[in-house]
Amino acid sequence: MKVNSIKLISIIIVGYNAGRHLPLCLDSIYSQTCKDFEVIFVDNGSIDNSISILEFYPDVKVIYNYENKGFCFANNQAIKIARGEYVLTLNSDIVLDKQFLAKVKEAAYISGAGLFGVKILRKEGKVIDSTGLLVSRFYRFLDRGAGEIDRGQYDNEADIFGPCAAAALYRKEMLDDIKYNGEYFDENFFFLGEDFDIAWRAKRKGWKAVFVPEALCYHARNSTNFYRKFRQYLSFRNRYFLLIKNSSFKISYLIVFFLYDVPRLCYMLFTNPYTFKMLYESIKYTPRMRRKRLDNAEKI
């Protein structure tokens, strides 16, 4: 079997007022040396010029949502109609190197992994945005290498926890294996942390995640334009969703809770108007997250 036996990659872009970035993203896709792909764009209720831009790209399949239902919901919509053996989730403010698809396709062929991370550089091309996901010993959820100057320190293939969903290749078979009640991405997350959840669930099912350093792309960052404090609320809340759904309780977490979470929560109480919403939803959704954890464990 040759690399070309991987017939199709489904590229999924979720956009919310993404007009200023979308042409560069789509142009980089249609400039790829590898042409075995389809593009699915999910518009999450944009009020900018996103839809008019898509008129210049007639091959793009478009799903229209009348409101922003979140990154997870939109990706699930697209995955359900994707025809590819692999799914590439792509932020609308990502620009791909011309060899990007060829490199991830080659890696997918030679590896039995279910998830593939790539080297994501920030827009100027000097600073690393992500070379995969990392869960620290203190239960912090981080992008490997984020903020470091790219000096080639991550230019070797490696096993990783999972890929950053800004540009992540997923084997469709893996996604079908881990889905829960028809959801691939957990829609309760809305966005932020959902890629850690996918990676964690896949890991528990025995799927491997690898880093493909030759696959390069560039990230302008924060294309959603969400208010910083709204992102902070989602980040804090989804941290607990991740832990409740996927981690085993350890005494060491109590130390982390008091040294990291409590001070952070106290700071948010005085600075972030979403703090009480975060606390309410963390409590409200705890039974649901525990149920998802238990149900998933029964299937493993």
C-alpha cells in the first residue's frame, strides 16, 4: 500500500466573524501540493463578510448556523458529513505551508496512530504556538513549547499527549471509537480544552498521538475575538470538566487545588464578572461529567 492509498482528508474550518483571516487560510489550502482533500466550512452565525468571501471558493461545502453554538458543536456537524478517512480541524486564522498535507498524509500512512500534532508557529514564524498538548504534573493544561523561539528543539518526531485542535489531524476510525451519544467533541465545553478531552479519551482507549515536525503552519491567534474574560471563564470551567471526566483522583491534586486553583479563583472573584457563572456551571455539570466518565469507562 502506498501513501496515495489514503484517498481523502476532510478539512474542517469553524468560523465566527472570520472574514479578515479566511482568504489567507483557504488560499493556503488550495495551494497544497497534495490535492486529495475536501473542505467543510461551518459558519457560526457570523455578521461580517465571511459568507460573501466563500462565494469565491465554490468547492467549499458550507454549513450555516444562525447562532454561535460553539467550536465543538460546529465540528461535530462537519465530522458527521465528512467523507475523508482523516479529519483535519483547522482554525480560520491558520495558514498552511505548501507541503503541510503531504507531510501529515505521509505520517498517517506510516503510523498506526489516531491523532497527529503538527508544528504550529505564530504568525511571524519565529515563535512556537504549539507542538502538541501537555498535561503537567500539577494538572496544568499547556501547549508544548508555546512562547519559545523556534530553534529546532522540537524537530524530532515524538509521542505526545495529543494535538492542538487549531491544526489537528484525527483518524476518523478513532473519532468513531471515542464518540459519546453521537458527539465527537464534547459540546458542553463550547470551546477551549476540548482538544485535551479528545486526546485524553483517545489515550484511555489505547490510541496513540504523534507529533509530525515537518508539517508546518502559522497561527494569527484569537480569530474568535471573544472577550478575554469570557475566555478566562471557559478556561477555568473547562479545566474542571477535564479533570472530572478523565483524571483519577490523587492526593497531590489537593495541594495543587490550594496552591493554584484557590488563589486563581480569589483573583477572578474580584476581576471577572463571569466567575459566579463559572462556579454555578462547574457544580451544575459535575453529575453529567461524572456520568460521561462512567459510561465511557464501561465501554473500554
